[in-house]
Amino acid sequence: MRTYGSLTLSADRQHWVIHKAEPHVSIRLKQIFRSIPKSSAPPYRLPHNLLTDADLEWFTQRYPLEMSESDRSELNCGHEAFVKQQAEMEQILVPNYVPQSEAKLRAGQTLRPYQWQAIEIVRRRGSLLLGDEGGLGKTYTAAGFMVSEPRALPAAVVCDSHMQRQWKEKIESFTHLRVHLIKKGSPYDLPQADVYVYRISQVAGWSDIFATGFFKSVTYDEPQSLRTGSGTAKGGACKVLSKHTMYHLGLTATPVYNYGDEMWHIMQFIDRNALGEWEEFEREWCTALGNGKYRINDPKALGTYLREQYVMLRRLKANVGLQLPKVSRVVEHIDYDEKAVAAVEDLARELAIKATTASFIERGSAARDLDIMMRQTTGVAKAKTVAAFVRMMVESGEAVVLWGWHRDVYQIWNDELADLRPAMYTGSESATQKEAAKHRFLKGDTNVLIMSLRSGAGVDGIQMRCATGVFGELDWSPGIHQQCIWRLDREGQTQPVTAFFLVTDDGSDPPMMDVLGFKASEAQSIVDPHLGVEVKEDDRSHLRRLVDRYLDKKRKRESVPV
């Protein structure tokens, strides 16, 4: 049989090397394998991976290349593995897919079929960029993967600073996995755990530990934090972490970025073979903008390519609507300005004492003053984090209704989201101004509508554009929250509604959450929309809960030995 060159596997078994390719064969090689520079001459080097193996095997059917029996066997095995993997991926993504694995979750917790699909893909491929729309439970998908794949443990999670505690709460409420929050930016003796959660700001000092292979999988939450690549300290550390882990999972609702260099860098941490070498990616997908920036020429085409390679998976609520309830209530514990809450603690204790020891009239007044002060303080303390959460939702393509109560809180939200030009529908606007704000939101002039908790009763039309609501502040009455949700969940709504409750661990939120019946385990819980929010039966008043909380703080403080 005539041959048109030779093909050998490199000594490190990482590359295929093509020698002595005839001129016309070189032309065809460069047309098919775009990583080969057009001006280059043999020998040509190609990565040894399933996709390349499949393409090379096909190429050698047309242009036979001389190779050893062992190399031929390696090439055939790679091709067969690719065909098998593609068939498995297609089978997993059929609408009626039935999972083949099990996940040991806490009682009452379940994984939905579309979440199982993502889990099975990452189990089989070893890597996945999960780009599901916000509200579809990407965090729980990651937790489900960890608990269903024993080889994924111990697992590392890398997230933004304000998300570290939330990861622990969600994993522990959903599974029986043990979670440790990394405390320092330098190594220390780690306790026994299944999952270790790093803030992105901490990873730079842990490279040596990452290189040991201690972690078997890594999940990058919002990997756009790594968009500048491995040249930074954090990027370099994450490169080491990805190199020494078996499974790589990225979670983001904005999976395809406009800047080509950012997209390429991010994929190096998830699946370094997905987009080839930088020169290849730049040549085929990008246009140089100057100053070292590159724009992706056709983001839609890139997204299609990544999906067809099963490197990326993205579902919208519309795609999985039959699996979702009509209304999802999601509790998110967020960071807040602890100093702001601590600054009023002494006054809060004084009011709490007065509310229990003063005259009848004074007790009532003190309790109300405590309530007003703590609700406003809590709202202000978490306002910037709330704004950051809303920005994240908007950047993922969502239109958002943001509910609050205090003018000081509205001001912070407006300042933080000024570039998004929020529309205001609160108690401070005239009827004409409110109608204008609603019109701006409905026609798409802004993707953020700030509403007061008790305004807009009966407002119609918002559901035509929005299915996502965010409670940046709470009300004592569960009925108020339900009325807010009904502004989205009404006739004309075509999407499942998601209501996010953003709460803190201090201030007025804990007693209010207790009254509303929310629990940490309900972070993914789905409540029948016709039942409203569960209310615990208790003979204590709402305000009494707040008073008791600060009296308890006083007792605990006094009991601490000096």
C-alpha cells in the first residue's frame, strides 16, 4: 500500500508527529487540522486526544501514513473511544433520559433529570462548562456530581469570596458530604472533609498542595475570575490544580464571552484541548482589537461548536419547564457589612431590655423602634451584596424585579447599579412616574425594576418580560412576599418563576426568616405556589422574636468569662 508520509507517537505520548508528508498531503492536513500553521513544513505535531485521534484515523483512510503496529493500535483505540463517547453523550441528552447512577442525598432532596444529564456528562468526559440559566440549580448539580462519583473526592471548589459560606450551606443541606472552608491563603493542616471550598483570593499560596494530587476534582464557580489566564498568581495556581485533578467543572450563566482571549483562557482550566492552542483559536475565531484584546467573530457559532463537542452544556428555563415547578423559592445566605450591624448592637440591646421591663406604652414603642432600626440597618448592611447578586443575574441575561423597603437601601442599589439604569416603582414616585418606570422596564430600556414590598398591588404586565424576583429586604408578613411573587406568577407568564430571598446571619433577617418558615435546607426547596410560604405556629409576636434575639445576645455576652 502506498503511503504519503509517516505518523509516530511522541516519546511522552502527548503528541502525534507527522514526518515526510507529501506537498499535496500537507495542504490537506493544514485544511483539516487548523492548528498546523500554513507556512510550516514537516514534521507536524498534533495533540494526542480523542478528537484528534478520530480525525487522524479518518484522514489516514484517504492518505495512508506509515506507522508502527503499536501506534496504529493507539490511534484506533482513540478513534473508537471518541465514537463511543459521542454515542454516550447523545444518549444522555435525549429528553426521556433515565440516570444510570445514584446519589446519596439528604432526605427529601432530589436531582432533576436535566441536572443528572450534566452530572453524567462530566463523569464520562471528565470536564464540562455548565452554562445553565440562573435559577436552574448549578450548585446542586455540582454537589450531585461530587456525591455520585466517588473518584471525585476529595473535591476542591474555587469561588468568589462572598460565595464561600453559601457553598458550604448548600452542599451540607443537600448531601451528607463534609465541607471545610479554607481559612488562610497559605497551607495548614487540613481537617478531614470531602469538599474544601477556596475563595479565589486564597488559591495562589496553595500551589504546592495542588501539585500533590490530593484533590481529585475541581469546580470553578463563575470561572470568569480566571479570564486573564495562568499568568497571574491565582491563575497559575488554578492551572496547577486543574493539571492534577481528574474532573473539571465550570459553572457560569454567561458561558460565551465576547472577548476571545478571555474565553480561551477560561477553557484552559476546564478542558485545555477544547479550543486548541492559542494561535489556532485566534486565527479561526477572533479579530484583533489592539491592546492585546481579541473579539470573537461569531459567539453563537462558538457556542454551537462547544455544545456539539459536549464541552459546554446550557439549558434555559424554557428548555426544562416541564421539570420545574411553577414557582421556585430559593434562599441565598449572603455576606454583609458586619461592622454596620455591630455598630447598633448596644442600642439594640437597650431597646430590647426596655421592651420587656418598661411601662406598657414604652414597651410597645421600644419594640417598634428596635424593629425599624434593625430592619433598616440590615438592609443597608447587605445592600451592596444584593446589588452584586442582581448584576450577576442581569449579566446572565435575566430581567429582574428587586424588592426592598427603605429609601437608604434604594439609594445604595441605585448607586451600585447606576450603569444598568434601574427603574423605580416605590412609594416615592407619582402615579405618572410609576407608569413610566414600568414602561421602561417592559420595553427593555432597563433590566432592573426596583419595587417596594408593599407597592404595585395588582400591577399587571411585568410577567410578560420577567420571571425572576429578588427580595433584597424582607417583610414580617408571608402574604406580602406572596403578593410580590404573584406579580410575576400570573396569566401571561410563560416561564417558571424563581424568587430569590437574600438573607444575612445577623440583624433582623434571622428572626424574620424564622417567622416566614424558611430554613437553610430550603435553598433548593420548591413550595407549592398555591400554598404560599409556610408559617410556623407560635404564640409569640413577630417583634418579640427580635427582642428575644438581642436579649439572648446580652445573656451570652455576660456569661463569657473575663
